Amino acid sequence: MSWINMLTPMQWLLLAAIPPAILSLYFLKLKRRESLVPSTLLWKKAIEDLHVNSIWQRLRKNLLLYLQLLFLALLILACLRPGWSGLNRIGERRIYVIDNSASMQATDVQPSRLEVAKSKAKALISDASSNDVAMVIAFSDRADVRQGFTSDRRRLLDAVDSIQPTSRTTDANEALRAASGLANPGRTSFEENKDIQVAEAVPATVYMLTDGAIGKLAEDDLGQLKIEYIPIGKPGTENLGIVGFAIERDDSQKENIETFSRIINRGSEHVDCTASLYLDNNLVDASSVSIDAGQEVGLRFELSGVDTGQLRLELDHQDALMVDNVAYAAIRPNRQVSVLLVTAGNTALEKALQTGKLQQLASLKIENVGFLDSPEYEAASGDAQFDLIIFDACAPKKMPAGNTLFLGGVPPEDIQGDSRWEFGELTGPALILDVNRTNPVTEYLEMASVSIVEMRTVKPPATGTVLMTSDVGPVFAVAPRGPYQDAILGFELVRPTAQGVEINSDWGIRRSFPVFIYAAIEHLGGGITAASAPSVLPGGAIHLTLSSRSNRYDIVDPKGKKVSIDRGVDGRFIYTQTDVPGVYEVHSEGLGQAVERFCSNLFSASESDLGIRDTIDTGADKIAATGATIRARQETWRWLLVIGLGLLMLEWIIFNKRIFV
Amino acid sequence: MTSSVESANTSISNDSSATDAILSPEMMAKLERMELVSRKIFRGRMKGERRSKRKGQSVEFADFRNYVAGDDLRFIDWNLFARMDRLYLKLFLEEEDLHFYTLIDDSMSMDFGEPSKFRVAKQIAASLAYIGLCRGDRVSISTFTSSASPIVVRGRSSAHRMLGFLQNAPCSETSPTMEESVRRFCLKNTGKGIVVMITDLMSKTGYETALKMLVAREMDIYLIHILSPEELKPTLTGDLKLLDCEDLDMREVSVSATLLERYEQTLNGFIEQARSFCNRRSITYVSVRSDQDIDPLLNEYLRARGLVR
């Protein structure tokens, strides 16, 4: 037995008030009116036979009450729509696809497009035949199946109710793929190059409740789906939106910052308004904006003496969609990576470390090999003072607390052994055959022309990755060590000998070497290279590279909600909870200041366009809007219920009044 | 004689000017022409206008008998003596007064109706008593309460007293039962005569014993059964708690068409039972509605029943 609740809590309360009302009427009935009569002699005789058995008489009096209560109980039961999962034929399959992208927040229809879409969907669900099965999918740039196929209307209605607006962009194809996949699971199967239909294709009607800003649909995804497009919103709704906002640090003057923004007018009238720029919520600049209908303008602000902070650009223009009238940007904290280079002397390396870009990125400390035995090194390596330590043709006695890059030298034995690093014997000459392009450290390296006199094979533990392979074996690999990373190169550029230095490889004079050093410091050291914090679309994923100096970071979203993350082994992290537009800050566990910032912005010209499309393009075909033609079946059972209850009460009153002809 | 009637009438109307007079002058004028009739001939105590079983002085010849020494010479039929030469005494029927008793139920149940049953009962009693008074009968009126000490009047001049008594008689909550009242009445009034009992018979202890007691007195009994329209056709509706005004007995009823029908059946049965009880015992049963005019009652109904002429 299953139940479907058909009434709202308020209606249930009203219904619950009826049994006490009937009972009270019953008690009122018992309170008889007193009437003085000359004598009860005749009355006594008249009712004598009724008094023959008073228990029966009492039962008879109560019988009416019981009947009424029974009637009411059945009525309440009926409101729960009891049913069995029987063998009834499944009726029509319906899929309600509801757009909850940013443009659905528009208020051109009250209270908002999404609310209108939800109420239309609920009306359609209520009007469906009881045999129909339906599912609910909410979509923005991704599809979210809120309710799988069911005939339980209450669950469908609840699923529709649970849909919340998002600030994301729109992509209906994924929703349709999900709908199609769920409507016809396992459409085809391949067996010996034959396409076999594994499930009978069941046609389903997709009710797309969207404002139409969904682009072109891929026809292949539709399958057996019949699409009914129900447009939501008013045609010709005007909107002004920011579709781009970026900042750039002036290379010549570090404290000067320029901001660039792009504002689009998706309306039919010329708009004059003011754009205000806020730095950390303080107004720092403003500019008047004048945009012709359908045009877009660029806006530039210059800020000086700004080191770090959050920028917000706001258009003081009231339109239907306010979410795109604000854009965020952040100036990244000007943080430098702290790098220690331990070398006996390596001109190529030193030159590579002195490039302008690297100077911005990292603060470098160069020490001689003898430094490894000093107490300063002990202290520095023990409490992770350096983001990256480069050991050039040397090795410490113990692995430090921090990321390491070994150029040559054999690391200490505490990282060798079972399922650890393994190093081969010196052999040569060797050529680099393969470079791992998927790793950011070796992504842009061209190693074909590099010659190596002698090298060792470097075999990382199972968790590691080989980044370069030579003709004799792997030569460069990276592997995690607790919270840190070790990158070990199997050959040195120069080898210190008693007679001085001996060239071991010509990589130092190749163009790829400074690139390698830069990439290694950027990615192994976790440095920040650009002034402008990266921006993603709401709900998009952001890649963060975090310094190894802390193992735990807190990400604070624009609403102040804090999410703690553990720094990944390689210091990179993908964060996806970017639904709220605004500036997100990453705080290191110990440090009060933000160590990284990123933004979530609705920079979408299509979302800012609030016009209603009459048709949806599916390539070969165009689906016309059917919203106006959908027949809504108005249910009257509630009114009948009310009338039934009214009749019940009336019957009771008439019975008590004893109106007889 | 005429003046006394007038004075009685005047005083009655004066007495009852504030309230409704029990008898209107017009009514009284009509009543004066009537007389009470007894189906039985009773012996009275005083000389009156009634024929008695006794021979005595009247204008109505009864018989002859032989003169014996000591007879009153005035009654010798001299004409017969002249013809037959023998002395015969001419006997006349003695005319005596009629004893007329009225017993009114004054229980609280009589206080119902518009006009109340009690008032109508008093009017009937007054009318009959007045007839009796005009004909020189001995009229005794009592209620159930005062059944042991009735008011006894004789002669037209006493009409005022009689009417005054009735006017002031109230319904009494302490009224004894019909049986008790009749028992007292019978003990007090040993004479024969006409008894008119005016009651609604709503006695929970039953009326049979009381009537039997009266029957045993060999009186000419009339039972005027008075019922109000409310009793005959109740207008009650809904769920009621019926309260008996006499003994506060409580009955819960849900009035329905069925119940009313049953009540009517019960009432008819009750009346029929009373009528048949009376008929079997030579009691003249007269059923009266309290909203009925008493003029037709006296002129037609009771005349037909032979109580008045």
C-alpha cells in the first residue's frame, strides 16, 4: 500500500478540525432543551417501547455519530490516495526539464522565472494522469536528476520544489542526454559490430521549462524524446550585464593596477548608468557608462598603490537580472616562493635562476655544499622554511621538510629501499627519448638535442611519476614523500672534481633549461605568477597550486563559509564549490592573510541575454514554443471534497432540527 | 329575587373587572334559562324545585290514598269525597332540592394551555353551579385541594360567593392525588346528587379507583375531561428534556414524526380508555378542549348529554 499526500498542511489542519466539530455537535445534541409539560404521563407511554432496551437505544443514538465518523475517516483516507503497486499499464512518460541557470533568476515575471517555471511544472505534474510516470531534471551547465521516473506526484512535486536558482550558465544537452539515457536505458549494445537494441525504445515527452537561452541542441541526444518547449519569461526583456572583468599589474610599476571590463546592453534602448569600482568594499573609482542598444563597451580603471585586495565592479542599473550587474576580481597576494639552492657552483643554474620572471616568483638563497652540515640548515630544513630546496650535484644526509629537486646527487638512503626510490649505476652516454607532457614541470620541455655523458636510472616508488625517460631507463621522476614532493634527475649538469668542474650534460646551455627551472620552481614551490586571480564561471572548477609550507588550507567563500582542505601531495587542488559569484580566499592554517584568491563570475553573454527564444534549434528541426497550447486540466476533487463535507454538516444540522414535512 | 341576582352579577363584574370574569353577564343570562337534570331522582334535604321520591307538597299530583286518622285534613280530596262518599287523601310529589357537586382538578398540570385548562374548568364549574343556584339547587364546589371542605351554596343570592371562590382558587402544587381527593370528597359528602368532576385525568396513580369510589356513592356522575391543544397536538421539536410540572419527572425525547404519531396514538388510546371506562360505569364522559368556547359546550354538548335542559 502506498500513499500520496494530496493536501497541504493547512488543508490537513482544516480536515483534522472536522472530527472534533462533529463530536462537539454530538455533545451539543446531548444537551437537550428543557421543556415544561403538563404531564409526562403520555410521553412516557409513547416512548415506553423505546425504553424497553436502553442499551440498544444508546447504540442507536451513537450509530449516527459512528456513521459520520466512519464517513469522515474514509474521506481522509481518500485524500491520501491509497493505492497498490499493481500491474496497471504505465501511462505516458514525462520528463520535466527545468532550467535553473543564472538567467532564470530574472524577475521580468514575478516572482522570478524559475518560480514561474516551477509552478508551471507543478501544474503539469498535477494535471498528468495517475498512470503517467515522470521524472524531474534541473539543469544549468550540468544536469541534476532530482527525481527518477515515478508516478508518485508528491515526490515529483517535492523534487520540483527543491530546485534552487544557481548562477551557472546553461547547457541543455547534458540534461537531454540524462533524460534520454534514463528514459531509454541501454539503448543499444554493440556485439560483433552489430548494433543491437537492448531495450525497447519508449517515447517520452520532455517538457523543457526554460527561457530558451540554451543554444543548439544536439539532435543525436534526443533519441525517442519528444520535446515540448515551454518558454518562461517575457519576450524582449532588457538587461545590462558585465561580461568581462580582468586586472593587470603594470610591469613597469608594480604597485599600479589596471582593470578592464566589458559591459553589454541586451536591450532595445540606450542605457546610461554608472559603474562603480570597489576595493575591499571601499569605493575607489566610478565612471559613467553609455551603451547603445545591443552594443557593448569596454571600461578601464587605473589604480595605483594597490598591493592586494578584492575588487568589485557594480552597475547601478535596475534590470530584471541583477546577478550579472556585479563582477568580481582579486589581486593576488604578491607572494614569493622561498627557494634554497645548494651547489658547489653551477653557472647555468645560477643564470637560469636570475631571469626577471623568476626574480618575481621566488626569493633565492644560494649556499655551498658545506651549508648542509651547518646547524642553520638543520633548523631550516626541520621547520619548512623553504618551499623548495634544490640540491645540485649533492645530497643531504637526511631528507628535509619541504619539496626537493635533486639535480644529480643520490638522495639519502632513508627514501631508498622497498617500494621506494631505486637508482641505477652510472652509465652513459645517454639520450632523452620521452618527456611526460602532462606534468606541468615538463610540459614545455624539448629534450631531444640534450646530450648526457653519464647518468643513473631513476625509478620512483609506485606512487611516483616518471617525467623523462632516456634510452637506458627513466631519468627524471617525481614522487610524493608525505606531504612533500621529491623530484630527482638522474644526471648532473656539471660534476665537481678535484680539478674543478666537469661538464656532464649540455642541457645547461639549451633553451629548455631555464624553462625547466621556472616550471619546477612554480609548480614544486607553489609560486604565484600572475597578479590577477583566476576567475571561473559559477560552479566551475578552479585549479589551485598551494605552497608546501602549510598542509592545511581554508577556503572562504563570498558568503563567509569556510571549507577546510588538506593540501594534496603535489600541492595542486581542484575546487568546485564556486556556485556563489564573488571572491574566494584561501587562507593558510597559520597565516592570517590570504595566500591565494580566485573569483567566480557570471561572464556569459548568453545568460545576460534575457530575450525569449520562440524556438529551440535542434539542427535539422526547430521546436516551437508550446507553452500557450498546453491544456491544463483543473482538478475539482478538492472542491467536491469541500462540498461533500458541507453536505455532511448540513445533513447533521437538518437531522438535529428535525425539519419534517 | 331579581335584585339579588343583579347585585350578584354586578359584584361579579366588579370583582373580575381586573381579570377576566369567569362568567360574563350574557352568559349568565343564558344560564338562567337552563336547569340541571339528574337522571336519577334523589332525596334532597330541603324543599326545593325537584321532584322527590318523597310525597309531599307540590302542585304535581302523585296518588290517592285512604284517609287515616291524623292525616292533614287539608289534603283530603273533597271532590272525590262528594262523589264517592269516602275520604281520600290526595298525595302530591314532594319537590326537593338537588345536590350538585363540582370537583375541580387543581393540580399544576391544569395550569397549562391558553386559556389554561384550570380556567376553563372553573368556567364550566361556575356555569353549571350558576344554573343550579338559579334553580335553587344545593351547589357544592370544591377543588382537589379543598375536597374535604367544599363551598356549599344555595340560592341565586349565593352566586357571588360561589364565583368569588372560583375566581380566587389557584392551582396548587400540593394538590393531593385524584384518588385521595375523591376519597376525602366521598367521606365529606354523604348525600346523593350530581357530581361533575372536571379534570385532565393526568394522574400517574390512575383515575380508575377514584371514579370507582364515586360510582359506589350511586351518584349521577359526569366526567368532563379537559385537554389543552398542546396536549392534543404537541408543537414540540428537536431534542428535548421534558419536565413534568407536577412531580418534575424528566423524560428525554428526540421529537420525530414517528414519536409524535406514537404520542397521538397513545393519547387517543388514553381518551378511548377513559371513555369506555366511564361508559361501563354509567359515568357520562365529556371530552373538552381548553380552547373551546364553553357556550356551545353547555348549550349543545352537555344538553345532548342530558346534564342541562
